[in-house]
Amino acid sequence: MKLILAKQHLLNLKKNKLKFSVTVTLKKDVLDPQGKVVQNTLMNLGLNLKNIRQGKYFEIEVNENDRAIAEESINKMCKKLLVNLIIEDYKISKL
């Protein structure tokens, strides 16, 4: 009986989780030296491209079933730690 209750509890926890992606990129006016190195290397390999910029990608799963509350929580995470708001922009998407 305890095993069944434990499994039911785990299933309920999975239902109450929302998953988001956060894409962080440098602002357009900020130089991207790592992106420039990747661009030059690709061009040296014979691949033609106009521009490439490097960024960060996070997948975040929260224990919340209300999308608005979950997005606000993700937004706070970005502003407090994940993003340097002076030089970076970010976009939150639901997965």
C-alpha cells in the first residue's frame, strides 16, 4: 500500500512540473569575441556565413502548475543570477 501511495505521489509531482527554456544572448551592441572566433574558424573551413553569435541555453523545470507563476519565477531567476542584464538579453519559452 505504501508503495502505491509513493508511486501516486511521484506521478502527482510530475504533473505539477512545467518546463521552460531560457536563451541568453549578448546584446547586439556588445562585441562577441567567442562568436567571432567560431565565425573565423568556420570561414577557414570553407563554410560561408554572414555572422554568428554565441549564447547560453538553460532548461528549467519548476514545481508549479500555474504557467504565469512559473514564468514569473523563471524571470526572477534570470534577473537575479542567470543573465547579466547590462550586456545580455534573454528569452523564456515554454517546452
